[in-house]
Amino acid sequence: MSSERRRISIVVACLLMVVVMCAQSDTDADVKHACELIDMPLLSISTIDGEEPTCRVVTAPEGCIGTSIADNKYVGGRMVMTLHGDTLYDSGEYEKSVSGMRIKIRGNSTGAYLNQHPYKIKLSKKSDLLRRGDEFKHKEWLLLSMYTWNVKMTHEYSNLLNLAGDVVARTVGTAWSPRYDFVNMILNGKYQGMYYLMESVARDECRIDVSKAGFIIEHDPFFWNEDGHFFKTNHQAAAYGYTYKYPDKDDVTDDVQDAIAEYMNEFEDCLYSDGDVAQYIDMESFAKWILVHDILGTDDGAGCNKFLFKYDMPTDTTPPAGQCCRRSCRYHRCR
């Protein structure tokens, strides 16, 4: 059996075991004990004064699409990761920039509608929560819901879509794809279910490796929820805008935005005029990205959740290649 098939088998077995054990448990303590019996890390998060992360649901203005969230502020707390009761990681109590962690609800439609909220975590001190080595230490991590919509499934959802996307992306040979592990999560003593503990989209040598002069942007239908921090290009569909993952949106000056928008417009003009787009994108990597979406049958290849990144933006020459990527169904590389 291949390592990927073995991994899938273990995950399915753990899912079934957790469901059975939790169904037989009457208290949160019973659930925690059941989680400690299986071969999967347990995240126990306790926020200050038991404050729950919250958000407000917002709908798109006229002419835009989608439902998103707002006022999803971080809540400070402590996070402990254990396996069979042994401590793998302990953030310590929250003290700004010293110890602890912060957690908030993330996502757009998933943040607004899912009962099993997806979360973003910020550690006060860098750590590799996937336990691979010091070079992978980072402050930003995601907890993605195991519940994912899929209209092709009997009840229109699936627990393993992200896993399937990752396996296909690695098989095809795309560029960076966020690494993850499966964890059970308890928040303020209440069992929240099984999650993907995953790397976030971020500038880092072990994530998306761009220079300080580079950029990471998202082709985003929820641009209207970014407080004006977005730009549009000439050939972009009206329902979309580009938003920023790097630089931070508050650090994007008018000059920086103009330079990025000019580059993207040059690429689109070249594409729509049947020009040589190889000067802007890595053709092999772009083809791999499209192939992943074809195999998985996703809709997002034509629209949302599509990230683009470029290593640098020199001011004295025409920018060389950029890079493009898509999370959930993974990434492809541009020039």
C-alpha cells in the first residue's frame, strides 16, 4: 500500500473511531479521553476568561457577490497540543509578543455558515506545529473545518476534499502546497471536532518564497470586504478584485499598488492579444495547476481562491516572471 493510501486509510479509521467514541460519551471529559486514545494530536485551547471567538455575517453590496464575515477579532489564550496525553507543544499563557496565542474565526462563506468554524491562529512565538524542524517555524496557522461542501456527494459535503486536492497536487508536481496534519480540537472545554491543522498562505522561505520587494495577491470575489484595500484590472470580471496577502494591506502605498496593477494589466493584455505569455508565467507550472483543477473537477480554477505571487518587483526593468497559486486545490508556479 502506498504512503498516501495508508494515510487516507488511517484518517478514515480515526474519523470513524472518533464518531463512535464521542457518540458513546456523555461529558466533555469523556470526549477528551476518547481523543487521547487515538493516534492523532489533540489541541486544547483555553481563551482568556473563556471568551469565545465571534464574528458578524455581512452580505455583498449591490453589484458584488458572496457572503463574508466582519468584526472577527482575535482572542488571546493558551494552546496545548498532546498525543496520547504527552505534551507536544505548549504556548504558555497569553502575554503579548512573549507567550501564548491568539485565535479568530476566519473564512468567508465558511466562516459565515459552517457550524464547525474555521479558525486562524497567531502564536506569540514562532513554532512548527507540524513538528518537522526549526526552519519551518512560523507564527501563523490555520484550523480548517473537516466539513466541506461538495454537491456531488449524497449529502452535499465531504470530509476529505483538501486531502484529495493535496494528493493530486503532489502527484502532478505543483510548486508549494501547504502542509497539514489532522487534529482534534477542544475550545474552552468543548469538543469542536476534527480539523486540518495547516500552514497559512504567507511570505516565508518554507512557504511562499518572495523577497521583500515581491507580492502575494488573491483573485478575490470578497474584495468588497477589505476596506478599500484592493485593485482591479482591465480584463477582470466585474465580481472580482485583487486583494493582498503580502505586503500587508496597510503597508501597500499607492506606488506599490500602481506597480502591481500595471504588471497584472500587462500580463492580461498579452494574454488577450494572443501574445507570448511565457514572459510572464511559467508555462509548465501553469499547465500543472490547470491539470489539478481538471482532475478534481473544481469550479475555483476559473475564479475565487486563486493566489498569485511574484518574487520581486524591480523598478528599473520590466518585471520578470511572477508566480500563481491556488489554495485548497493547491498551487501552481508562474514565471
